Amino acid sequence: MQRTNFGDMACSIARTMDVIGEPWSPLVLRNVYVGINRFDQLQESLGISRKVLTERLRWLVDHGVLAREEYSSRPPRYEYVLTEKGTELVDLLMVMVRWGDRWLAPDGPPVLYRHHTCGEIAHVELVCSECGKPMHATNVDVLPGPGSGQEAGDPLV
């Protein structure tokens, strides 16, 4: 069965899912973010097959989310680091954490996040980039953007 190429859709959600929509990818990113960044470490911590991990790492490197850096030349060994693009994806994962902590963690959050700026344990909140007020699905309108191929004011459907 051929996989749908979501990357060709005029939709930022579909394009993002094309890069990280396979279930192992966000977990690989999470682990690299917290410092588990060598192949054997990743495989052991995730319990993932070598074949699947190799495919995921190659995909994430090819899409500019991770970079492969040599840490030993004899024998050649590599570790994976987040690129700027990958670091921004971690921001997305932090929003997912907020949802999971609220709806799927009856005993409380499995991990906590301490904000460097204030030193407090905190969670991510979505705010408007223009006014700083909370931004939620209930208080925004979705309009065609310049990449939609539609005229402003036309319905999205």
C-alpha cells in the first residue's frame, strides 16, 4: 500500500504530520531533546528495532529536524542533535505534553518543566503573537492564507 504524501498538501498541519506523524518520530525528538542522542541509547530507551530507528533517524535528518554529528572517528560514531527546525518542533511537543497532562495523566504529569527565565515549574500556554492574550480554538477564525491559493474572504472549503 502506498503512503499518502501529506507534504504535498496546501496545509501546514498535513505538512508537519508528513515530517513527524509516524508515531516513533516525536519520541525520538523528545529523547534527543533531553540528551539521549546516540543510536544505542535511543534504541535502548525506546525499545525500538534497529531497522525502524535507522529509518526514523534518516527521515528526520533528511528533513532537517536532526543533524548527525561525529563524536568518535575510530570507529566512526555519530550522535544526533536538534537543528533550529527540530528545536521548534519540540515547542509543538510541549503543547502536546500540556494536553496529555490534562487529559491522560490521572496521577499528575510524568515530567515537569522549569522555565529558565523565572525558575518556576510551568506549562506551555498558547498566546496571541500580537496582543499576548490567550489563544484557543474557540476564539480564532481560520482564514485563507497566501499559500492557500484562495482569495482572502473566500471560504476554506
